[in-house]
Amino acid sequence: MSDDCIFCQIIAGKAQCHPVHETRYTRTFLDAFPSTPGHCLIVTKAHFTDIFDSTPEEIAMVGHVSTLIAHTLREELQCDGVGIYQLNGAAAGQTVFHYHMHVIPRMVGQELHIHSRARGAPAELEAMAARLSKRAYSLRTDD
């Protein structure tokens, strides 16, 4: 755990998030600055800076959970597509240096953005997290 890492703080229960799903190895929650409604982050519970610092097992679990979250978003939000993004290093656009994956619902005609500068409304994030969590836990995870 890294004391100055917001994702480590979330995992430790020291910072707030809007949870969607959890496994032994990962925690999924809504991005506080969503590029679209339903924008999820899948983070490893163990602190790894990026793909170069992580383990194949942790990366595999994040990938596994990404399929569950993609299905959850498509079924619950009826989106046209789902973008799955994983950025490594500042030059690649990584802004939080804890291994994570973005899973973003997309609609035809939407401009592509991975990061937003606008914080999501807490009540809207809470309602969306409840919807997605209910759907995610109804699907089989094999965790």
C-alpha cells in the first residue's frame, strides 16, 4: 500500500468511492470524474504502479473482471459499445499511478474521452453505482 495513492486509500477504506464490484484481487468503482455515465475503474487491491510493476496474475484478474463489467454496462445501460483502456506512464495518459483499467460505456456519435475534468454529481454517482452493482453481482464472476 502506498499512503499517497488515492486508490490505495480507497482500498483501505480511508477514501470514499462509489463501489460497483469486488473480488479478492480487485475493486471496481465509478470514476469520480466520469467521461460518460457509468465510467468504471477496475483497480488491483495490491499497489502496482503500472503494467511494468504488476504481475501477470493481477493483470489477468483485472482483464477477467473487465469482461464482467463490460457485460454489466452493456446490459444495464444499453450502450452501443464499451471502451476498455489501460494506460501506463504519464506519457501514455496515466494520471493515477496505481495499476487500473477504465471501462467506459460508449454511444454512437460520442466524442472519445478517457478522462474528464468535471466531477460527477455525488447523488448521480451513487444511483449509478447501485444500478451497476446489482447487475454485476447477478452475473457469474468465477472469483
